[in-house]
Amino acid sequence: MNGSPKIALFGGTFNPPHTGHISACTEFAKAISPDVLYIMPSSVPPHKEMAGKGSAAQRFSMARIAFRNMPCTTVFSAMELARDGKSYTVDTVESLIKLHGCEKIYMYVGSDMLFWFENWKDFRKLFEKCILVTAARSEEDAGNIKACCENFRKKYGCEYILLPLVPLEISSTKLRGLFEDSNADVSAQKECKKYLTDELYGYIIENAVYSDADKNSDITDNETLLRIREALPSQIDEKRLSHTLSVEKTALDLAEVYLPLYGYGKEYFADISAAALLHDFTKRKSDEWHESYLNTFMRGHEGYCAVYHSWSGAYFALENYGVNTRVFRAVYNHTTGRAGMDIFEKIIFIADFTEPGRTHKCCTTLREELCGLMKKYAGNEKMLKESLDSVILKSLENTESHLSSCGAKICPALYETAEFLKNNKEI
């Protein structure tokens, strides 16, 4: 592809990833020899119902365990977890092409998904932007896979690569069923070990990924909140601790007003607290530490030092505290915002900027403005939402001005967030 970076994408729910997935990914990496292979757990796939067990954080951890020995540079990305709503592959592909400046992405598509490909969102665009890579799971499937790919080539000009047969002896659904069935005997669950690495099997058992009937909710639990709170003094200095606790209080005050407007009950305050407590968790780490840590999870971060702690903090929280996607996004985007932010992201973003410990004039001015608007429009849902967005936009403009005056490299996400708010005039 004319010397552009060779980027490969291997995505899926990974609930759990088994030896069939590992074999397919290994063959994929060997055949393509990519500059970077992205392992991409999906958030909410549009083409299938997610099982009730196996949280986003657990699926991310399981993917890291399963695919850690790929024969190429590998990035374990939560890009799709950082977007709310359903995971559309076309959005991921376009983001990777923009990030790497490549012409096309090599994308692995499982044979089961291949037959449904024309039902994917913007599938024609995917045919333009991707080289599809697939493999038959059995000898019986091989002819059908070949015929399907040829059909796509003739109808849409699709480029494709067929890998050698990758036998698949079990599905993730069957594996989950064996783990979830409380009536299954020990030998039945041990049968799962044939299709999982030892480390992954141990992780599933130790964390009761599929057998803990009490973990049906993904809202942050009290035990996790306590662990985060107890760890804070060892992670951040006294001044940062004071700021963090003030952000939590400010965010909870905002949550009282705003979460009900979006249909969230008080149980979701736990997510607000978790995101507030974690937002600066890695702030005091060096730029060198951030760059080394982030290399495992993303590309394109280099030089955006002002945002490092947002990204690293989110991944650290995902890895160490198993946070849900709401908390992950709120931490990940608390410095720059995001086009289409959810209310959790907005609350943490503006609480960080306006908490009472912030004494810069722009912070105090916006704090007073937001408080005034909340009083003025109490009971007016539309105006409350619009006033919050207006203050967020002003804070983004202040941040841009400050970073420019310091000569700092400004992350494009900041501009994209501001542009989104301007164009979607809820202001």
C-alpha cells in the first residue's frame, strides 16, 4: 500500500477468547506481518446480544492474557470502550486510518460474521477501507467462505485474503455456558481448560467471571470504591488529594441535578465518585512513564503531555479496578472532552475545572456562572442541559488559550469537542 503503515485489526467481544481465537489471530499476524496489530474488545456489538456476565474490564483483561504473545507489535486498545453506545466497526476503521495515515486496514473477520457482513453499518465503506482477512473453521466451510469472498469481490470490489484452515472446536457461548451452569460438575468445567490458556482459565476461576450470580450490575460497588479511596494517598500528593476530594464533592453536587435528567438514579452516584477519585490517579507519574505505559494501549499519544494522565488513568483504572465503561470514559476524556460526551463525562470534566480549590479567574468565573445558571433554570430540563454545555464550551476555550500561551501541544480532541458543542447548538 505504497509504503504506508501496515495496520491490522482483530476485534471481537472476547467473552471469553479461546484457543480458536488465538490460533486465528496468530495466523493473521503471521500472514500480514503488520507494523501494528490492534486487539480491540468491542463495547456493545450491534450484531449480537451481549451475555449478562463478562464485564468490559474483564473482557479487556482476558484479551490481554490471551493475545499477549502475538508475533508482532501489539496494541490492546479500548478505543471502542471509550465510545458510548454500540460499537460500529466503520468508526474504528476510520479512526485508525486517520491516526496512522494509511490507505487501508487489514481486518480479520470471523467466518460466522463474514456471511452477515452486508448487514454491518456502512459495509460498502468498509469494503473500500479494508482488506478483509478470514479463514474457514472447518473443511466443510471452506468452499462457502471462498464463494462468499468472491461474491463480495465481484459486487463491491472487495479485497480479501484467505488464510489456511483454522479449526474451531468450541464457541465462546458454549464455554460461558459451562462456567455459568451451577449444576455442571467439576469435570465439565475442567473441560474448558482444553480451549483456554492456563492463565486465562485461572483468571476466569479466580475472578468468578461467569459464575458470580451477584454481579449482574455493572455499577461501581462499595468494595471497589473503598479500595480506590484507600489507595489515593499512596498515588497522589497531599495537594492533589485535596483537589481530588473537592472534585468528587463538586461532581456529586452536579449529579444531584443532572443525572435524573438523563434517567439515572442515585445508585449511579457511585460511578461519579469512582471517576472523580480516579481522574488524576496517575498525574504525578513522569512523561517517560506515561509514554511507556500508554504504548501498550494506544498510538498517537506522543507529545500530548497535558492529556497523558487522562489516558493512562483510564487504562490504569480499567486494569486495576475493573471500572465500567462510564467510569472509563469519564476519566479518559476529562481533560479534552469528547464529541458527544455522555452526562458522566460532562460532570467529571466540569467538576475538575470548577471545583472550589481552583482559584484561577477563569475557573472561579465559570463556577459562579454555572451555579447561577443552575439556580436560574431549576426545573427547566432543556435549559439546564444547555447551560451545562455552554459552560463546558467556555472551559474548553479557556484551556485552549492556556495551553497555547504555554506553547503546549494541543490534543485534537479538544478542538473536536468544542466544534461538536458549537454545531449541536444546545447552547
